[in-house]
Amino acid sequence: MNTPPGRRERKKAATRQKIADTALRLFLERGYDAVGIREVAAEADVAGTTLFSHFASKEALVFEQDEGFEQRLTQAVTARAPHEPLIPALRREIQALVQHCTADGVGPIWRMIDETPALRKYEESMRLRHAETLATAIAADPGLSQTDTVSRTIARFVIDAYSLAREAADPEAAVHEIFRMIEAAWEAGCGSTGGR
């Protein structure tokens, strides 16, 4: 049973969210490159050290849910029901993430990311990190018995599925189409390693 967060944790989470919301508002109003970290801290009414205790960089302010997304992907592997196949569990999680990132009102955020080289570079490094974390979770699952190569390949495919579907005209259809290919790749990997 999960215990609810204490007052201190709730206050920290609220401060983090306030900083992220303030940064995003300023970036969208004035442009990412036109807004400095000090301005974000001042507008959010926090010290610069407080901002950096929550976010390691200016780019991280835009991707404030990064850590949560990474945890969700790992939990899709580690917390799935006993004997539940891996690929459907990952498909459900990617579908939920794509729905979140294609909801009404997020278009301007993705346009800003696409138009800002520093944000594109940060997103790419974030995706590589997510793929490595996911690959580690897949490789560590004793019920899957996959080689590192198979685990890393499938993890990269899954992370790319998220990006490709998010950009598609019909994101939901794209997730299903891409995951048919991932399922086939997984089955081919299982055949070569003898794992399930």
C-alpha cells in the first residue's frame, strides 16, 4: 500500500510544478532563448538555488515530466502482471504517454521544442537515456531471457514508437501500426534466444 506524501514532499512537488509552469508560460510568451533562468526564478518567486535543486538545466524546465515518463516505462516491464507478455504492457504505456503528449494545448510546446536546437538536442539525449533504462529493465527480467542486443533493440524501437506516433496525423493508429512491427521483432528475438 502506498502511503500519501507528507507535507514536506507535497510542498516540494508544488514548488517544482510552480517553477515548471512559470518557465513554460514565459518560454511560450517570449521565446525559449529570450528568457533567462534568473527571470524564471524571479517570476516563480524562488531563489536560483531552489530552481536548480529541482531542475538541473534550463532545458529540463521544458521536460519537467521526464523522470516520471522514464519510471512509467520501467514499471511497464517490472510491475506487469505475472505471465503478462512484455510488448502489450509496453504498448499500453506508450499509448498513454502519446495521448498525454498530444492532448489539446500541447502543440505550441512541441513547436517550440522543434524550433529550438538546444531543446531538440536535450530531447534526443533524454530519449537515449530512456532507451538505456528500458533496455536494462528488459534485460534484468528473469522471465524474458533476452540478450543485451535484443533488449536494447526493442527498447530503442519502443522509444522511437513514442516519438513517431506523437508526430503522426493519427497518433493512436500509428502506435498500433508501429507495435505490430515491434511485436514481430520481439518474436524474432525470442526465436533467436529461446526466451519468451
